[in-house]
Amino acid sequence: MDGSEDKQFAGNRADVLEDEQKSEPGDEEEEESLEDDEEPKLKYARLKGTLGEMLKKDNVSSFAVSDRFLALGTHGGVVHILDINGNDTRRFECHSATVHELCIDTTGEYVASASDDGKVVINNLYANETQVLNYKRPVRAVALEQDYSKKQSRQVVSGGMAESLVLSTKGWLGAREVVLDSGEGPIYTVKWRQTYIAWANEAGVKIYDVVAQQKFAFIDRPPNSPRGDLFRCNLCWKTDAILLIGWADSVKVGVIKERSKIDVASGLPAKYVEITAQFRTDYIVSGIAPLAEDLVILAYLTDIEDHKLADALTDAPIARKKAKPPEIHLVNNLGEEIANDMLSLNGFELYQANDYHLESLDTDSPNDAAFYVVSPKDIVVARPRDLDDHIEWLVERRQYEQALLAAEEAGNAYAGRLQVANILEIGQKYLTTLIEEGRFNDAAALCPKILRTDATLWEHWIFVFAKHKEVKTIKPFIPTNNPQLSSTVYNMVLAYFLNSDHETFLETVKEWPPELLIGKDLTDEAEKALSKEPNNAILLEAAYELNVANKQFNRALIHGLKSRKPNILNLVKLHNLYSVIQNHVSLVMEYDEHMIDCGYYNIKLEKLGDEELDDTLIKIRKLGFGTGLQIFVSNTDMLPMVATVKQLVDNPRWLHVFLDAVFQKDPHEAAQFHPLQVALYAEYDYPALSNFLRVSTYYKLDDAYDICEIRDLVPEMVYLLGKMGNNRKALYMIIERLGDVQRAIDFAKEQNDEDLWEDLIKYSMDKPKFIIGLLENLGSHIDPIRLIKRLPNNLEIPGLRGALIKIMTDYGIQMSLREGCEKILISDTVELLENLYRAQKRGLSFTEGTLCAICDNHLTYEGINQTSRLIFFFCRHVFHESCLHASMDAKTKGTVKVHSMTQGNQADTLAAAEQSIKLVYADGKSGMSTISSDTGKLSIPVNLSWRSGDTLSREAKKKAAHMCPICRNVA
């Protein structure tokens, strides 16, 4: 079935289209109609296949549907089996008259047909099996029990003009028939669902319970209804317990319910039917079916009042009016109309209400429902509209925005028949509409949703925007990856902004990945534009970004310095760009100064002494730590200092900063420029001048003095005079110009000249302030008595008493400290002596197996002189004295021999040592002193002056010196 034919037979009342009619795309009235109409709820498609050829020879009289095939009965008495697409797969010529009703077994194996020839024929579709029931009178209705093919009973119910409803059951001796109802007129239709059989006759609708074997419900016709034989009653089971009834202009919904046990005990049936909904229509109901909670009604439009006045049928020829097309009405249970569609079926002008049929396919989901509208020469299938239909309907009416929104809301989980190409087509139509309306912002915002990852479409639409000079509008949405477009597109966009909007050009260059900016032509164009506007900060920054992307780091470095890019100087080391900045020293200094002003460099200065720095001097000193300047200072091998100085000579402040930074790194490196630095320090960093003059030796003293004299820099002049040997003039300048007694004293101390001290004392005799200063600060350099004796008589000296008291107090403290130090020194000496004594008096053990370290013989062996002595060393080596003499070096020095020492004389020895030390300190003598013990043979040299050239004591000299020939330890 082809949904493209929907509009050929379905529409609203103002838009009915014949099969042969086609819409004219340029028709304005049609476009207005498309905009005003409401979206239908159902979609329609004509059943094709071989059905058309078959209906040329015969007319449809009945129809039935299953999920696998369709069954069609004709006025010629033939039953056709069709596939879902309308192709004739099998036919049964089992009747000689009109087939009024068909019923398909729930398993899809059997098809029952009822005909005017009085027969009910049940055909097996998959076996050569046919059952024929002949009732001799026209049969209008037939129904098979549930799961007919699976049951042995094979029950079938039928009825017709015999005015009896007969239930036929298969038995051993043939069919057994039971009349369920009779005597109330012809049976027009019958429907069987589970255990319930519903049928309609002249009186109304009745329901029979097969299990209980009783009729339990009767639903009469509404008052003032047309005659029952004029219009067919349409029954449809919505569920196992809900029956839909459409008869003439009346619709009822009946629900089967259970009675209470009390009512059943009183003799009433166990079940009953409650009418939950009913309403009248202004049309004839030719078919009824459920759709979720609503009802689908096939309506035949006619003047109902004319039919209500008819008392009986007549065979006399009457003038038949031209019939109107049938309609499908979707209503709720209250009869309120939800939607309606007019159907332009083939030959509808000739048909009456009973010529139409509506059959539905039972499904679990309402979205899968199918409704077959059957006329004698045509069959149309109606289905609920899905998302694809909704989108197509919106597209037809140029409502592209709503169509795209619907597709977007469905998400990726929706698997409709719309392909990506169709969605793109819809989106592009919408974009075209928006651009035609001048809604460029809306069009640009929709491009990512519509074009997605199609690079070709993106390029096409970007050029469309460029054609309308709306590149800036589409720019935020241009993809830079997934998809990545051709370089032509990106360069076109950048060139457009370069020539028209520099701010957007810079913004784009920063936003886009560097790989999209690669291209010599674009970079050259940016450089060309910058050459015309060298002070354009936007172009400068953009040129920097482009050169970085193209790895033109030499130009990028210059642009970055000019645009004050943070960390731009990192490029110098990363890409070895020292040669680039060699000729742009001033630019680097400007960059450093800007970084300091904006606080980007976090530099903390350390003050020299108590100096106070103003803001200007602080900035100068911080500039010396700038990143750019440090590159020149640290790489003088690649950046010659002479070339740097040459470029900075026009800016003495920067020149001073550079030379000062070099001096701080190495005071000797820039020696050739030290004469120049004297004036630079004096001008730009006076507090550092004094230190420079003291450290450097590469300037001329006379020239430096002249510079200081011009600027009246007295402290520096004093220092230079002292360095030139003119101490008297320097001292006089301190006293007369500075009046700083402490500085005068310090100067005299530095020179260490007795005549200078004499001059200082002489100059101070008439200056009480200087006298007091000298008394308080002379210290040990001059005897205070010398100054006190020369004090003039009758000279009032404020603070003299305090100064004298201070002198005496300081002297007392000095003496106390000397005595304390003497005690500490003696105590430490005695303690060390005790430690040495304890170490040397420790015993050395040996056994009979101990060997001489030289001759490898036992210490005592035959042939050895028993009076021969043994020599023991603290390193645990033992020797025969005779062996040791034989191997001793003639130049062995400093041996101290310990033979024995009794425990009882230890205290006498220590006391003698302490007394000797005290005597030495008391006499102020230095040299070697020997401490001896009468009872032992202890000889200890004591070095009191701590000089390396001291000799051993006399007693030690007399004794033969021994030294271990193995580890060089003294015995």
C-alpha cells in the first residue's frame, strides 16, 4: 500500500480530491486551504494488487480480515483470499448467490461464508476440507467459535431470512443443530467472542452465553429509529466484555457485567449488559470499530427523516438520488467528534449505506490498528497517523520548523521510515524559507540541527550566507571538527572578516583551532593589513595568533611583544630566537616595563640596610628583574653586551638597569662600562652608588670624584678621597660637611692610621658632640686616657659623666668576660687531658699464641733474649723491640713512650698538669711544657700555644721514638 495516494481519496469536507485529480503547486487557494485545515488523525491508502482486475468483473459484498490475509466475498458467490497487499492468492467458488458475511477462524485456518443460496460453507485454507451447511433459506450471518480449528466441537452459528439463529455442532453422526433464537424477524448479523454470541434481528440486539446456555441480554433499538431492515446493524467486540453497536443513526456501547449472588439466586441470569454510552448521529452508521478509547465510525450521509417516514419496502421503481461520499468519523464515547475525513471511493455516487463495510484488525497497540473501508468496487485501508505522517503533513504546509521540532523530540530511538536524506531535505527547505524571509539569525541557529555532519552541505550554506553578506551571522555555528570543512571555506570566512570586521576577525582566529589557520596567503594578508595600520592592537594580536599557528615564531615574537602577550618571551628559549630580540632591545624593555606596571611580574625587592626607596627607584630596581632583561643578562654569549648597550644608549635609564643587572650577576663582566655606570648610578640609583664604588675597581677615582662633586655626594666623595689617600681631607669633610662622628670614627678605623686618629682627636677638641661620640665609640682602638687627658679646661661637655661611666662599665665587663673565658679554657684543657690519660692507660691483652707483626714468631720463643722488651701500640699491633728497631725509619718523629704508671700517682700528675697550665696563663708564656711523675715513666708534651712547629719535651727527645710500621700509630 502506497501512502503517497492518501490525498487522492481522503481530506476534510472542503478538500475532496478525485483519483484523477492532482494538486497544482502554484494554486494560492490550495495553499491557503493547506494552512487552515487541521491535521487528520488517520491516514489512508487504497488496497491495490490484483484487486482492481478482480473487481472489474464482480462486486464486493462482504469482507473479513486477519493478521495474515484478507477474505473477500462477492455478489457472484465467490470467496477470494488476498494477501495483505491485495493480491489474490486463492479463491473458492462455493456459492451461487451473494455472499453476505465472512468469518475467519482466530487461528487463520478456516473461512466461513454465508450466502443467499441458503448455504454456510466452511473452507480449510491449508487442506482439502470443506463443510457445507444447507439451510434452504438465504443466510445473512455466520460466526465461528473461538479457536475453531483446535476444538472437536467445531461450532458455527448462523442465521438469515429463516428468522432463526442456529448453533451447529459437529457430532459422530453429523452436525447437531440447536436453535438459539427465532420468531423475531430475519437475523442480520452475528458476532462471536470467547463464550458470547451477539446477534441482531428486527427487535434489537441479543447476547447468548454459550457456557451457561442462555440468553442474558437484550438491547432494543432507540425510539424513532428507521425500520430495521432498511439499514444493516453493525456489531463489533471491542474486548471480551465490551460490545459496540451501530445501527442506523444510533450508537451504543454495552459492557457485560456479573450479577450479585442475590440476583442470581432470585432466578436472574448471572450476567447482564450495562449501556455505558449511547448517542444519536446525523448520518447512517455503515460500520463501527474501536481505536483506543475512541470510536471509528463509517458514516453514510443521507436524509434520515425520509427513511423514518417509510412504512414498508416497495418494489416500485423510485428515482434514486446521487449519493454523497462516505466519511470516517472519529468520536469519543459521548459522541463528540474528534476528526472526520471524507473518502472519495470509486463509484460512491451509486452506493447505499448497506453497500459499505468497515472491518478492523485486532492489535495490541492502537498505533498498529488497521481499518478496512469496503465498497463494491474499492477498498481503502485507514491507519493511525505516526510521526512520519505528522512530519510529512507539516512539510506539505511549509511548516518546516514544527516538522524539525517533531523529528528532534522523537530522538534517536525513533525508527520511522523517514531517512536522513528526507530530514535534510526538509531542513534545507526550511533554511531557504528563512533566508527568503530575511530571518538569517534563525537560519544560522538551525544549521547545526539540520546539516549535522554533512561537510558538503555546510560549505554550500556558508557560501549562501556569504552571498547575502551574513557571514558574521553564520560564524558562531561553523563547525571546526566533525565535520571539518575545506580550507577554502575557512579562509574565505577569515578573509571576509579581515576586510570588513577586525574585531570578529580576531575573535574567530582565537576561537578556531590552530590547524584551521594554517595558510601562508592568509598570514601574508594579515601582515599586509598590519603594515598599513601598525598601531592597530586588534590586527597586531590577530597577526600574532596566525604566525603562531603557522609556526612563524620570529614574527610571532615581535607581535607578541608589541601586543604585550604574557609569557611571550618563553618563545625565545623554546625556539632559539635570541637573534630575533638582539635588534629589539628597546621593545623588550618596553614589554618588561609594561608587565611591571600591570603587576604581572611578582617581584619582591630586598632593601640594602635602612635605605628608603621611592616609587621611581622601586620601579627601576624591579625592571632589573624583568624576564626580557634577564635574557640579555644571562645570555651575553649569544647577545653581545656591546650591541645591547649601543641600542640602549639613547635611553640612559634602561641602560643603567641593564648594566646594573649585569653588575649584580658578575661585578667584573661589564668592567669596560663601569666608568659610565658611576654617572648612571648617581642619576638613577644613588643608594646603590656607594656599594658600586666599593666593589668595582674599573673606574678612575678622579673622574668618579668629579661626578660626585658635581652632584655634591659627600659620603661618596669621602670614600673616594680615602681611596686616593687624601685621608685628612676626607676626615675634614666628614666632620665639617656631614657632622657625623660615627662615620668619622668608622673612617679612621678603616684607614687604621695613627696620624688620622690624632687628627680626629684634634679636630674634636672644640666639639663636645664629637668628644662624647669618641668616648662612647672608641673601644679598644685608642686608650680613653689619651683622649681624657687632652680635654680642654672650662669646656662644657654635655653627657661627659655618662660617657665616662660607660667607659668604666665597659672595662669592667671586658675584664669579667676575660676571666670567665680563662676559667672555661682551663676547665676544657683539664677535661681533655683526663680523657687522653684514661685512653692511654687502658691495658692491652695478648696470649702465648700472639705473633710479632714483623717476624711472625711468638712473642716468647727459644732463641729470643728473655730480657728483650715488647712494644705494644694502641692499634693492637705487638712487636719485639729488636724487630721494631730493625725496621724503624730513621726519621720517625713525635713518639711518646708510656712504660708504666701506677694508679696511686694519677692525682699527683693531674694536679701538676693543672698547676703548669695556670702558670703559663698567668705568665703569658707559650711553648712546650713537660709534666713528669717521679714514681712512673710518664712523659707528656703539652702544647700551650697551639702551633704546628712545636717540639717534644726533653725527656721525650731522649727516649727512642717508636711508630707502628703498619698503621703509623705512635706507641
